[in-house]
Amino acid sequence: MSRRTIQILVPLVVLGLAGTYFISQNSGQKSGEQTKARLELVWPSLTAMPGIDRALVGGFAVTCHLDEQPAEAAGVVACLRQAAAKPDAIRPKDMDQAQASARLETLISQAQDK
């Protein structure tokens, strides 16, 4: 490979990597905003919830790809319940599947009572 070819390829590779980074960052931010907006359909005071509960619903939201679901409360609940049924779902540390599923049902029940 000639020196001239390397001088052209290196900047192109750097530009390609930088572009990929910025596109990925933007996509991730958009996904996070969509997920939060959908969770707030069920829990309008999501940011005021205890950290463990936010971690629980957030982990389930990531597991079921909540950002790709319709923006409706019933769909949010269904998606989270689907994730809770998966043994490999993202859950807070020290919380097994049964505990996480039970806590999710409690949070859903509390939200529906309001």
C-alpha cells in the first residue's frame, strides 16, 4: 500500500468512526427519551419514584424495547409484564425474577388506583 493511499484512508476511517459515534449517540438519546415518555404515561411522577423502582421499570423497559411500542398506557403495561416474565430480563441487583414481577404488579396497581 502506498503512502498516498494511507494518507487518504486514515482520515476517511477517522471520519467514519466519528460519524458512527455521533449517530449512535443521537439514536440512544432519542430512544431514552421515548422510553421515559412512555413510562410517564403510566407513572407521571416517574422521576420522583424511589431509585430501585425506577431501575426496575427501566430495566424491564429496555428488555421489552418499550421505545418501539405504541405510546399508550395499556401497551406500556403489557410490554413491562412481558419483560417481567423473561428469566433473563434486566432487573435491579439482588432482586430475583419473582420479586421483580411482584414489585412491578404493585407499582402497576398503585398507578391504576390514582
